[in-house]
Amino acid sequence: MARPRSTARQAGGAPGISRGHFLLAALLATAGCAGSPAPTQPAPTLPTPSRSLVVLSEQADGGSVTVTAGATVRLVLHSTFWAAPRSSAPDRLAPVAAASSAPSTGPGCRPGSGCGTVTADFLARGAATAATVRLTSTRTSCGEAVRCRPGQADFTVTVVISPATPAAHDMR
């Protein structure tokens, strides 16, 4: 006899997350705790975002992103072993507040394993000319009593801040 399909619903009647999607999300969330080696792919060039909030993670390591002055850049690193991210030019890419660390206690995350995130927000400040700024972070441990291999201990992403475009003027 066939089992009835789940009709989980969120508040307001919208379809909920299926069990398979939930398990996939949980698996992906804990993947950052495994301490796998850094990929050896070429540095990514990220698309220019059109929103005022740009969220970056480990996948941006070695790459670059262009933002407009006034945008907020959020860096989320998936291990509590990362130091608070720093801006190479805080006058142009300024920390909004102190970085926060959020340890995870999910399945497979043992105390001391670094499961969780370090998150920092930065505000892209405007000027008449573009600016190139680096966001960096470092770590020495890549797991419980596991030293990082070369390429795993440093994070750098280049942020190009373009001047905000002036509002169109009505020429009547």
C-alpha cells in the first residue's frame, strides 16, 4: 500500500520543506565541520550584485566582487576557528559591528570541533573614485587538534567598491 505524500505546510498555508530537502540542508550545513582540504580551483569572479546586501562565504576565497557604495557586505565563514574578518581599508569598507561567532550543536558537531559560523558585516562607503579593498581572516586549527594545511588557513576576498551613481535629474 502506497504511503500518502506529506503535505507539510508553513504558517499561512505555503508549502513546507520536504523531509528529503530538510535532510539535504542538514547534511550541507554540517559539511563545513568536516575540515576538508581547500579546493584547488581557479579563483572565482563573482557576479556584480544588484542588491544592497551581498553575502559571501568560503566559496568567494581568492575571488572578487564588485559592490556599489552604500551596500552592506556580509561575510559568513563556516567554522568558529576563523578569526574576526578584517578590512584592508576600514575607511572605505567599514565594519558595522564586531564580528559574531555562533557555535552549532547540531548532529555530528562535537564540542571543540569548530562547528558554527563567524559572521561580520561591512559597509561600503562612497567616494568619487572606485576602491579595491581586501577582506581577510585566518585560522590555525581546521578541526579538533588538527592544524590547517596550506591553503586552508587563510581567507581573502577582494571587494571593488564603485561610486554610487547619481540620481537621474529631471531636465524639463
